[in-house]
Amino acid sequence: MCGIVGIFSKSPGLSERLGEHLARMLVQMGDRGPDSAGAAIYRDPVAQGAAKLSLYSADDSVRWDEIEAAIGDALGVSRSRPVTARHRLVEVEADPEPAQAWVEEHLPGLRVMSAGRTIEMFKEAVTPARFVQEYGIAGMTGSHAIAHTRMATESRVTTQGSHPFSTGRDLCLVHNGSLSNHNRLRQELRREGIGFQTDNDTEVAAGYLTWRMREGATLEEALEGCLEDLDGFYTFAVGTADGFAVLRDPIACKPAVMAETDDYVAIASEYRALADLPGAADAEVWEPSPGVVYSWGAAVVGG
Amino acid sequence: MSAIESLHDTDLAQTSVRELNQALHAASAGRWQVANPGGRHAIAAGLTAPLEVEIDGHAGYYCAGMNQLATVRVHGNAGVGVAENMMSGRVEVDGDASQSAGATAHGGLLVVHGNASARCGISMKGVDIVVRGSVGHLSAFMAQTGRLVVCGDAGDSLGDSLYEARLYVRGSVASLGADCVEKDLREEHVTEIAALLTAAGIDDVDPATFRRYGSARRLYTFDVDDAGSFA
């Protein structure tokens, strides 16, 4: 199972209430997988040369003031916002990639959930209902967002194994399905220098996209590569700086429904999650075709 | 609960699907108008009486599953497995149907006025399915008996591992599945298509413009010498 939801705003009014819609959609999909939940929300882009880091500590008693001071000395911190005891959003005066690399090298107890100019990413091994409450998702504004509720099949129920997975600057991946060739592919990607933190199959798909785009592929090309190189079942949604992309495997065992109005484009694993969106009854509703890459917004690597 | 004409309004924003289905299972006759389906699952599943159920909006998974005798119409789209394992009666979808529409159904008529996606009529066992639009890949997979009429196109691997179901497609077929072959469209088949279209309420499609597909009967009477045919 697992549930995917995503919404891309086409109007200022909807952007104001993006989090409210996302939260309701995610909770509606909660019975497709209550093991963990996560969301990536795109909003408030920082300036060129700056970055937003979504940081996570597995340790509740982490000293964020000391961490901020250390990051501030090395990179310059322009803004910092506590999200929960374990999550913090830090804006730094450095590009996303070197900022992420610095944190990973010097603060190994932290995990950089995402790095980019617009992305904010949160996830936790709790039910979707508790997740949206603890992280205040309903109160968030934004241009677009994707979220995931997990029924674990391929690896343990941990925050690290929860979705979304970061796949590069302002990019993240959520997945409904399971991959059967992830062990072999992980070995191959490690040889290419891609790092992995879990034995999770979706992290391998995320690493695959990261590797393909590092080698010069566009997001669309990297997703098309999945059709050749990934063996298994998947509906993927990829959050990008400007929108999102959707791909279903050619067999299409895993569901996906899209709805579009003048105000939004939305995706969900089931129509139930779309039914309460404004104007849903009159929206154009369709299922994305198997093996076809769809994208909304300028689905490009941010920057 | 005697009046044949009894009319019931159910709002699924107020009433649970379970309450609706229990009322439908307890009735022997009557008409139901169901509002705000909201993509909920199993709406009007398991009916066994000649009821009439109208669903105003999009239904979720397994709508009208296992139907016997009842007439269920979805004024919207239907999710996965609409009319799955239907035994008799009529299920009609005004919009699109998701995957596995009419799966394993033994009888009755399923009409989809939009498109049906993958695996339409998978393992069908006697149902008649008429799709006004197109069907997705692996439709009529392992279909045993019954008729599938597609006014639009069919996706890849139509009729893979087919038994004795008869498939009629008016548009293009992306590819045929293992052991599915095109066969001559004879007069009796045109008559059969015409009757199915009429039953589905479709009167602007010429029954003579379809092509017929069926089983080559080499797979279920498998001979090891034919193994190369099923790569």
C-alpha cells in the first residue's frame, strides 16, 4: 500500500491554504499506511547563494543552540526556526550543496533531510494524523507540496526509512510500491559515489535519480531511465523547485489519480484524498498513463 | 418496506457506507439516490435484489462488486474493480473506470461510457462489458467467457492467455497478448455486437466496424512443442 498526495497551486488563494489541503489529503490516505508520514513543502525561496537546510536529529536532547553556532561560524546563519524537538529549519548563507556537505562532514549526528532554496522537508515514524498535528502542516502556505504515508514492506519502520527522500537540490521523491533490484543497484550506485543511509528500496530510487542528474540527465530523462533500470512496482512523485513530476511503472499495479482545476493540479493514490478539494466535483480527473513521465511547473533542478 | 416505488436519499457525507450497504442488503426493491460518494470504497457492494441505485459523483474501489440483479449507475468515475465478480444485473459508469473493471465477473452487463484503464475484464467468466472509450493494457487477461466490446482502442497485450471470451475492438490494438489472435468478423458477430451496443444504450456506433479477437487455443491445450510461441 502506502499513500501519495501532492498539490501544485495555480492561484494565490490556494497557496494560502496549501498546508490545510495537504494535511487533509494526507490524513485521508492514512489507512493506506499508518507506519510513518512525511511531507516536502515548497515556499519562501531564499536568495541566490543562500540555502534552506531541513535538519533532523534522532536525539531529542540535541543542543540546537550549539549546532546553530557551529553552522553560523562556518556558513553564516540568517534565520533558524524550530519545527519540532528533532527537526529544525536553518537558512544559511551558502549554496545548498556545500552547506549540506559541510553539515554532513562536521555534524555527523544530524541528518540533512533536504537542502535547497525552496524545499522544506519533514518526516517521522508516526501516524499521518499525528504528523500533521505535530508539524503544524495545516498552517503552512506554499506553492506546492508532496507528502507520503507509509506501509513498510522492504525495510524497517524508522524516520530514516520514511518518505520523502532527498534526491538533490530542492528535489525529493515519494514512492508507492516496492523495488526488487535495489540491493544490486545500491552496490552499483555506491561505486559511483552515491551515499546511502538505510537498506530502504526507495532510497535507492532516490539515489538513482541523483546519480543520473549528476551525470547530466534532466529530471525527465532520469525518470525515463527508471523504466529501464528499476525492477519493481512504483508510482513515484518527485517534488521539484517549481512543481512536481509523476511516473508509474509500465505494469501500473500502484494507483494514481490526478485532478486539475483553474486553481490547482493534485495527485493522490486514491480519489478519496481529492474529493474534499475545492471544486473537486467539477475538476478534470484522470489516471496518469503507465510508463509516461508527467510534470507540472517547470520541473527542473532548482537554482 | 414493501413499496416498489420507495425512493431513498442517502448522503454519504452524513451516513456511512456500511449503513447504506446494510439498508441495501435488507431491501427487496426500491430506488436509492446516493449523494457525496467522495471516492469511498465498496459503495453498493454485495447487492442481491433488483434495486436501482444512482450514485451522484465519483465512487472508490469495488463499487457494485459481487452485484446480483441490481442496477447501479455511477454518475462520475469509478475506482479499481467496479462490478468485480458481478453475477447478474447492470452496472453503468458515466465517466471513466479505473483498473480491473468487471474483474472475474460471471454475468450481467457492465457499461463504461468513458475509458476503462488496465486489466479491464481480467479473468471475466461470463460478464458482458461494453466500453464506449478505450481500455488499458492487459485487458481481458485470462478471460474465460463473456463478451468485451471496446468502441475505442485497446492497450498492450489484449487478451493475454485468453480462453473462450470474445473480444471486439473498433479502434487500434496496441498489441495482442499470448495466444490471442484476430478472427473473422462474421454476420453473427455483427448481430451480437449490435445487441450489446443496444443493451448499453449506444446507438451511434456501427457494429460492422469492429474487429474480433479470440483465443488461438494453443495455450490452454498446451503442447510443449509450442513453448516457443509464448516467449
